[in-house]
Amino acid sequence: MKAGLKTGENHGFSDMEVEKHKMKAVLKTGENYGFSYMEVEKPTPKPHEVLIEVEAAAICGTDISYNKWGQSAKDFASKFNVKFPFIVGHECSGTIIEVGSEVKDKKIGDRVAFETHIPCEECFQCQIGNAHNCMNMGIYGTSCDGCFADYAVAPANVAFKLPDSVSFEEGALFEPAGVAMRAVEESKIQPGDTALVFGCGAIGLLAIKMLLASGASRVIAVDIDQYRVDMAKDFGAVGVNSLKEDLSAIVKDLTSSRGGVDFIFEITGSPKVYETLFDHLRLEGRVITVGHPGGPIPINITQSINLKGATIKGLFGRRIWETWWKLSSLVESEKINILEVVTHRYSFSQVDEAFEQVNKGAGKIMFLKDKNRV
């Protein structure tokens, strides 16, 4: 990525033309703590790409990890070939303002949200309907520049057209809400079942709403952040702060007749959770893993899986485009309000303040288009 053009070095452009080629963006410049908000070149879409004016974008756990740059961030970035500097962010929506010469199914003025997983559409997995886990997959905002910027470019095949009744803020949440929805789908939960959710971030909170809407009799939600535990309670879950309360005792009390919960959703990515995770699962129960721990996790296969008859389903992304269409229908029909997870809103110029708020307590944090942008 090139730095923004400077007025004194306009390469044949007038000052006004140079201004049109600029934008502000949030960048990760290297293996260090924090992000940089700076001026860069406004991207031009390649033949198969679209350019959007970003209307709304949301902070994800991956963005928080990249901001801190711990082991989990290093592992994920390494797997998907990150190159510095790059624009961060991958949950977003906006309006298409330019299309590449080969794009036929999108047009200027379309309102879209971006899918994070960029499939090649040619490999075995893509051919059998698993494009979400493509063998040659790129990750938006990691393998390439992302969307924490005034304008963002992406392949047209990851742009989902939003219904007119769906707001830009809702559209920016389709990516994380899609993860929650697919987790619930993959669990095969039945009315009357009890679920245990580790992690009350946005995906966990959205999963709680969807589990209860799917007929779960009870959802036990666990976190070490009291702010998020309280949000989970407001959403109808039995909220547990595992730093202050005895989770094991609570689970045993609520599930004594069946010997544990029917389903566990691990969304934190914390290695420590796995130390006792299977203790809470009933025989023949099911575990859905969503969070990405940094490094290997020791698990007693005999005790925790074989003798329990446990089923484990790993989850990576949304089904393209099945999950998106189902979620879109739920939001459009107002069967679920995904905006309830949003607690704070900022402009990109307030990026430092936004990530500071993460540590102070927050649900989903949203960036909205800066009305004062150049």
C-alpha cells in the first residue's frame, strides 16, 4: 500500500485532483501495539472488484487481537499471509461508488455488506459448497486491506446486497451475526435443550438471542467481564461471572437431572476455558468451537470425548451465501434485533478512544461514516 499523495508531489494532478485520491484509514503498520490513523491513497477497484463508501463498520475480536498483537494475532496473521502495512477491519457495509470492468452482478448505488472469507471459487471445497472454507482462501482485512477507512475495495463475489429495509448498521453486523447464526444451526439444538455459552461478546450475545428464539429452555452465559455478563442477563440468559461465581456449581444445580448441558458454545478463544469445558457437558453432548485460541490446547480425548460420546464441531465463518440469506430474512422481518448488541459508536478518527472503550466495558462498538471527512 502506498502512502497518500502529497500536494507538493502531485504527479501531474492538480491540487483538487490530488485531494480526490486521498482518504483516511486505520492501519496496522507492524508487529507492535496499537493502530495508526493516517492518510493513504484511495483505492481503485480492479476488474473483479467493487469500491464502496463505508457507511458503518464494527470492531471484531480479531481487530482487538491485532491491536494488542499477541500470540493469537501472530498465528492468525501468519496463516493468512499478512503484509504490513495494511488497513484493518472486516465487518462493514456501504454504498458501491465504482465497479471493476468485469463486474456484472453489482452496480453503482447498490447497498452492500462484505463477507470476510474470500473464496477462489475453483478449488474442491468451493466446488462442493464449502466456499466459506476455501482451500485457497483469503481473509478480508488480513490477507488484503480491510474496511476501517473512508472507502474500501473488495472482490465483487464477497459483496452481499442488502435489502432496502436493512440499515447500514445492521448490514455491518451481518458478518458476526452470521457466525452466531451458523453456530446455532450447526448445534442442531432442539426446543427444551440447555446451552452453555462461553463468551458474551457480540457473537456470544447474538447466539444467546438466537438460541432462545430457537426454543432453548435455558442459556447459561459466562464471561469475566461484568459489563457483558449484565448484557447477557438483559438478553434473557443466566449470566455468570466466572471470576466471582462457581460456574460448576451453577451448571450442576440447573442441569442435575441430565448430568450437564446439552450444548456448549466456546466463543472466547481462551485456552483456560478448555481446562474445565468438558466437565459441564452431559453424556452425548455437543461442543461448537468458534473462538481461535493461540497455540495448541491439551485435551484428554479418552475422558472428555470418547467416554462422553461428545461431538465437536469446529466453526469458521458463515456458509456463503446460505447463512446470509437466512439472517437477512430474520432481520428484515424483525424477528431479531441485532442492533441491541451495539453499545458505543465512533468515527474512524476516534479509533484510539474506541479501542480504549473495549477495555472499559462495551458490547459491540461501531464506527460510522465521518461526516467531516475530506
